[in-house]
Amino acid sequence: MDKAAGTITVGAGQRLGEVYLHAWNQAQSMIAAGSCPGNGASGFHLGGGFGYYSRRFGYGSQNLVSAKAVSVDGRKLTLSETSNPSLFWAVRGGGGGQVVVYEVRIWGSAF
């Protein structure tokens, strides 16, 4: 959790319920996500990320700030609007391939 940046870093295997709980306990915040706490972060964010709060905060993929990925040749890549922007665009809502870590915008009373 980076309160100053307003983001939370999430591992690909994290379940959304765990992320919700952590964001709330650390900063009384939430992420723009769905209503199924058992869903994994990867499937949600890289599948578009439509959820209960989408009208207010946007889709989960729209709240993705950056991602870490592994290329087919084994290179570790950072994907963001400024670093590998074409790949960043491709993973947002279009399937993720080898994405392993996500940085997601958080919302709450403190932000």
C-alpha cells in the first residue's frame, strides 16, 4: 500500500476479498472491483474489471497504474503508460499472459 501515491500493489494470485480487506484496514480505502471476493486479481483486472463500483470509479482495468510481466524470452518488464505503453494497453482488458504483479489505484476518504 502506497498511501501517498494512492495505489496498492497486488500479486497475480491474490483474491479480491483479501485485497479489499487490506486496503480497508490500511487506509479505509477500496479498489474499483467486483462483488465476488473469491475472484483472483489477474482475471478481474485483465478481463476488463467490471464490478459493482464501475459507474463511480471506472473499470478495474482503467484503474491499473502499472504491471510487472515476464516476456516469452524471460525478461522482466514493467508495463505502464510510460514504460512499454503498447504492452500496457494490450493487457488492460485483453488478457494478461505473463503478468505477475499489479499496481492499482485505490479510492477512499483519504484520497
